[in-house]
Amino acid sequence: MPQEVVNIKEKKLPKGVEYNGKTLKISGQIIEPVVFALSNNEPLVIEAQDSSEAKIIIEINNNLKESLKYDVDLILKPNSNITYLLVTELLSDDATINQNVIIEKDASLNLMVGFLNNKVKANLNNRLIGIGSNVNVRVVTISGRDNSQTVDVIINHEAKNSKGLMYNVAIASANGRIVLNGIEKILKGNSKSDAYQNLQGITTSNDAFIEVNPILLIDEYDVTAGHGATVGQLDEESIYYLMSRGLTKKEAEKLMINGLIRPVVDEITDKDIKERFINVVNKRL
């Protein structure tokens, strides 16, 4: 059954999930995904209690052209295990999204983000403050005609044995613009930590612009760290092969790009949100 998209003001949330007007608390193991829409500028705090486990999907969808700002804080208490998906479609000409994540001892976050905005500045800040904490970040940002998006993905290692991975993809068509920054810091004294980032930019026109910046700031010797970054167009041989099978060039490009974003799309369990996301993506290509 498709999950119900709930505006959090209505407080129609599953057992084990409480909302008091500002803070959403997750307790215990939540079997069904927690799916809701956030359509206003009010800040939201999500707290995953000790040893809790849940999948959380937030959709931010706003058609207003005026300035918008969204602040989301996510706190993972010890031993919690959270899968968190944020999908945004903002038509504002001046939007800001700030998401701050704190991950405590032995807590784990699987973070996925899909950005389909007009003009936005997004800051995704993740702090690994507990021993054994870890985060796996996957961000997909897509800009079409006249879209401009700047996304900063930050992981701070503030504890030993912490692990931070990021795999971020930027896709721009027409004259779309994207600046994608991956910043990972391992602070002094936090040995045995693991940091890796992969940033990929794909343009489908000569007028599109993508800048990717992988940045590693390491202040400790006994760690594992690495990064990779590429910007370019889709593989011509793959496009030619698909065209030889009867697809147009545009259809071949869409097929390949939909394959790249599938890790995020597959996590959208709500049928309506998934369909809207895929439709917007394909309109921008």
C-alpha cells in the first residue's frame, strides 16, 4: 500500500512517533516508513532516541517565488539506525536549506537527498560526535533551464572510529548551473576514522555549467581517506549503443540519467512522491 503523506501539523503519525509542533521524536523500531510533507518555513527538529530504527521521508514542495528558508536538525542518539530521505522542489528565486545532523556513539545514518529546485543554497552539515558513528550520504542535484543550485555537503569527524562516505551526483541541462562542494574534515585525535567522497558532474548541453569541489581536511595520521571527482558529458559510446537499439539521443540520455539517480529514487516508497520526482527530473533533462 502507498504510504500516506502527512503534513506534520496534522499530527497523523505512526505509533512510536510524536510531534509537538517543533520536534519529531522517534522511539523504538518503526516498521512503516514515516512519510510527511513540510510545506512551510518553520524549523523542524527530528530526534531518534537510543536504539531506535526508522525510515523517514520528508518532502518539501513549495511553488512560491518569494524568499524561502528551511532549517532541519536531525539528532541520532546512541545505537540508533536511521534511513533518511529528503526530496525538495522549490520554485523560489531565493531559497535556503540548512540541515544539521548530529550522530552519537555507534549510531548510523543512511542519508539521501534529491534537489529539484529553481535557485537554492543548500548546506548539509553532518557531525560524527560519537565513537563508532557513521554516515553514508548520497545527493542528487538536477538543474534545468535557468536553474541555479549550490550544495555544500560537509562531514566532520569529531570522534574516533567514525566513518563518513559521500557519493554525490550533479546533472545540468540547457543553461542550468550547479556548484557541488564535498567537504570532509577529520579533526586531530580522531584516529581509525574513514573518509571517502566521490563527486560526479554530468552536463547534457554546452550551455550547462557544473563545478565540483572535493575537499579533504585531515589533521590526524592514523586514518583512511580518499576522494574522486569528474565532470563531463554522458558516455558517447553508451548513447550510440542505445540509439542503435531504436532510442533517440534524448531518450538514451534520459535512460542513462535515470539509472544514475536510481539509488535515491528506489528509496522513495510513497508512490505519489516518486512519480512527481521522476516527472520533474525528466522535464529538466
